[in-house]
Amino acid sequence: QLQLVESGGGLVQPGGSLRLSCAASGFTSDYYHIGWFRQAPGKEREGVSCISSIRGITNYADSVKGRFTISRDNAKNTVYLQMNSLKPEDTAVYYCAARVTRQAMCVRVSTWYDYWGQGTQITVSS
């Protein structure tokens, strides 16, 4: 059974850093892209970043470009989201999602993904 589990959320002060992890299990293929999404109360789910499977091509939302870095360790079946210079507006529930595909590029569109984690809360506040 395909499963994604996020970890690393919590409370952080503005300007601080956190690293989220998304551990994948049950995938029989190495060809799966991972996306990170977030949803704040009363707002639509936003695609934050994504990374393609084999080549590791990345994509970022303008709102996080230069502050967040996505990476993957295929040996550990884990994708990371390093978040620096956090702002109060980064507060949200963060989800990772997966799509099994041989397509070269990932996209930051939630409906494109087939598998989702349970989410982890990030709160940026002083």
C-alpha cells in the first residue's frame, strides 16, 4: 500500500527555519514525483514546491523561491523541504503528495497527484 508520512512540523519564530520530511513507502517504481502543498485556514491549497523522480528537477512557488529548498534522497525514499527565513504567512498545514509517472517534469497542481500524506502543522509566530 502506497503511503506518505510527513514529519518535522512545529512552532517557529519569524526568521527561523524548519525542515519537513516526507517518507514514502510501498512504491514499487522509482518514477514518482513529490509535491509539497500547504493550506491555511480559509484559503485554498497552494502548491509550494515539487521535485521530479529521477532527475530531481525542481519547481517553486514565487512566494517561497529563495527561502525554501526541496530535495530528495532516493535511497531513503524521502523528500525534504528545507524552509528558511520563515514568515507568519507561511503558517499552514503542509502536505506532501505523490504521482507515479515517467513524465519528466512535476507540476504544482494538487489535482495532478494521486497519493497524499496526512499533513503537518507549521506555525510561524513570535
